[in-house]
Amino acid sequence: MPVYLTGLATAVPPYELTQNLVLEYARRILGPKFAQFERMSGTFLNAGVEKRYSLAPLEWFLEPQNWRTRNEVYLRGGTELFIDAARRALLKAGLRAQDIDTIVTVSSTGIATPTLEAQAWSQMGFRQDILRVPVFGLGCAGGVSGMAIARELAQAKPGTNVLLVALEACTLSFRSDRLTKADIIATVLFGDGAAAACLSTNMPEDTRKTIELGSGQQEIWPDTLNIMGWNVDESGLGVVFDRSIPDFARDHFKDVTDRRLSAQGLSMQDLTRFVCHPGGAKVVQALEQALDLPSNSLDAEREVLRDYGNMSAPTALFVLERVLEQPKPGLMMMCALGPGFTASFLPITVVAQPSSSASLATDHTEPTGVINA
């Protein structure tokens, strides 16, 4: 039974951080402690990121933070961001909160028990019998894998409405105590954001603009646990970014893509576009090379990286939103790499007139009260 994407929306928190200002603050905080900082400082200006958004203002990062202070910001700001993204997606789908039967919440950058959808439950107005499915630990693959999970739940209960919310607060993991190269790269790339999607087997009212989701797939590589993830200590989460990620993607992503396509009876020639999670500028380039794509063909990926940084799980959905603003009918493949080390895939079939999908992909507007720090 087909599962349709009936609404897609994105949201960002209120603090806008330009890359030049992030570099200034990073130099102020890390420069005196990290001997290699100046040698790596050029990375800030060559990473393809012009700005990103954060749940906390830049001044918050000047003081040492711990688990409690980081998680307080995650809970407070994350709940507000969840509500913002979810309401936008519901509006696009023409649904009320009471119409949602299942919520899938994907997040790996904070701890919430009760989880974020429960924190937002009263303000959202969800029903008391709603099925809650929180998912933790998928990292950058969370947007694609989360959509695949939501799709399976919608197909399992035909006629129900499933809401997916992928939300991450990556900036809160900023560390001034570990002083590793991975922490510098995280400071260069990380941003915060949320994306929400409504899924159902119910055919959209306007059949000129249907977006059908296929069955998602994953593949994990053996002996790769240390490529990406978190280290957990007394101060919080410490990012794990192995320097081999771009080379690993260039060397291995094509083979796993061919295998996952073949498992669904498809080939590269069947696709009109890939919709990729842009982990960083080098990763985007590596994906183009691995997939034998023309240089700079992953333009929406670079645009999202430029405007929002790497937000982990929701980033691929930001890319999908941008791609769907001017959809071309055909089969696309969402894909992302995440902790495991895992590749995640989700086929998406667009059947739409070129100008008829605007109601599915929200026109992204920045929230009121954006602070140009």
C-alpha cells in the first residue's frame, strides 16, 4: 500500500550565528588553549558554511558547561523547536494535532525523559491515545532512517497519520576542554534545527502533487564503530569524527548504493536525483565522486550546508524540502551516512506538475526574533 508524504516543514532556533563571528569566538575561547588552532582556523572560511542557528546565544559558549546546563537548554529550546516544526508540517498537510495517531521523534543530542513529544504534548494538543516512538542514536542518518521508520508505521496501520520530527541541538556539544581536531571541525560545521513530516496511506486531495515514499534500507559496515558518534563523559557529549569519513565515502558509498538499489530492483539509471545529507563540503564532494555525478550537481545540499551548517538528523530533510520546491517527476533517493558506520536510503517518487508541489514543501521563513549575533 503506498505511503504518501503529505506535509514537510523545517524550523530553526532564534540565534543566528554567522561563520565570521563563530570564528572570532572560537579564536577567543580555543586559541589560547589549542596550539594548532590558528593552523586550522582557515577551515572555518573554507567549510562551505556561512551561517547556522543555535538554541543558545554566542555568549553562552564563553562559560564552561556541563551535562546539566547543556541539557537544560536542550529541553527548553528543543521543546519549542519541536512545536514550531510540527505545527508547520501539520499546516502543510491540512491536519490538526488531534489527527495524528503516531509520533516518531528522532534526536541524539540531548536526553529527555519523558521525551520531547511528551514535553510538547499539552501545547500541541495531541490525543491521549497517541503512539509515541522516540528514536535515539542515529545521528546524521536519523532524518532518512526516521522517515523510513515513520513510513513503515504508516503502512502498518492504513489510514492513520504519522508525524515525524527530527530535531538536533548539535551546537550544545561545543567543548573547550577536550581540544581535539574533531572538536574544531564540529565547531566549524554544527548547527541546530528541526524538520517535521506528515505521512499517511491516505491519498492527498490534490492528486497532481503526490509524493510517495518507498521502503527504506540500511547497511552497516563491519569494524567501523569508531568512525562517527559520541564519547560520553562528565561534561557532556564529545563528538567522534574520524578524518577518514570523506575518503571512506568516496571509496565505499557507490558499492553500498548499488547493493541497496539492486535489492529493490533498481539501478542508478532509474534515478532522477540523489537527496543527500551534506555532512560537510568534503563529504558532498566525495559523494559526487563516489556516485559519478557531475561536479556541483548536489547543489541543494551545498545550499543547505551554507545556510544552516550540519544539523545532523534533520539536515537531509532540509535538502528534501529545497528539492521539492521545484520538483521534477521521477524517482529520487534520499541517503545519509551515520554512526554505525551506517548508510541509510529511502526512495521517493514524485508525481507532480512542476508548479504544483509548493504546498508540500514549506516556504522556509526564519522565526521572528532572529538575533544577528
